[in-house]
Amino acid sequence: MYKTTKRKDIFKGRIIDVKEDTVILPDGKEAKREVVLHSDASAAVAVDPEGKLLFVEQYRHPIGANLLELPAGLVEDGEDPKDCIIRELEEETAFMPQKTEHLISFHTSAGFSNEMLHIYLCSDLIQGKANPDDDEFLTLRRLSLSEALSKISSGEITDSKTIIGLLYYNSILKERKK
């Protein structure tokens, strides 16, 4: 069993905090572990009335490129992840879901971060009002599931939450057709 004996603050930021933990390993030896603390997040596989999926294209500074992604956002303190995606979907796409179904939750990178991402299927969309954050510049895109899956295969979609969400949604659709 691992045991944390000490936690040191390395960095406190707007989106992440970085800690250095001192841990006792199962063999009794001591080791250091860097840990990124990050809020949970929610994402939407949002299906419009024509059966198209909603995506946002936005610049992602760490990789220096635009990404095509599922709409998503950070869960605020005390907020339910389902409420988060309903809020974020309207803010980013101007659509509100009348049906929201949890698909899957996963750790985004458990080797160094505690972030959990929750993906929801959002359908029966009605028009709302877009209200992106001041530092978000988003372009709404609509694709069929087959178009989106092709973009995964071609390497045009590389965002992990988007890939996981689309592949999981596709598997659910196949299972429900049986």
C-alpha cells in the first residue's frame, strides 16, 4: 500500500495546482510523485434534430493548433457534472438538451492528474443563447457520426475526450440496434 507522508505546494494556478507528494512505496522505500490537481469536467455528445453531432473548433494553446472537440467545460465547485454539461452546451453552442444521459466517466491521465471527465449524450436540443467565456473563441461544427469517426481514423480528431465519447456513443448505438 502506498502512503503519502508529505505534500508540498509547487504551483497554484487558475486552472491547475501542482503538488509534490512524498510517498512510501509497498517495499518501504520513499519516492516523490508530482500531482496535478484539476477540476472534473463534463463533455457532450450532442445530437441535433437532423441527427448531426455538435462540435466546437477552438485554438488550444498547449499544442499550438485548433482542435475539433465535443463541447465541454469544467465542473464548478459543488456543481453536479450533469448540470455542468447542460450549462456548458448552451454557453458553447446555443443549444439546450431536453434529454441528458450519462455515457461514461474516466480519468483523463491518472499517471499525474486527478481529473475525472464525464461524458453525456445530449438530445432533443432546443435553441438557447450562446455565452462563451471571454477567452473562448469557438466555431460550431456539425458532423454525422460517420464523418466524425472518419476524422478520428484520419488523425483530424486527436482530442481524447472526443475520441472516447464518439467511440463509446458508436458502440452504444450498435448495441441498441441489436
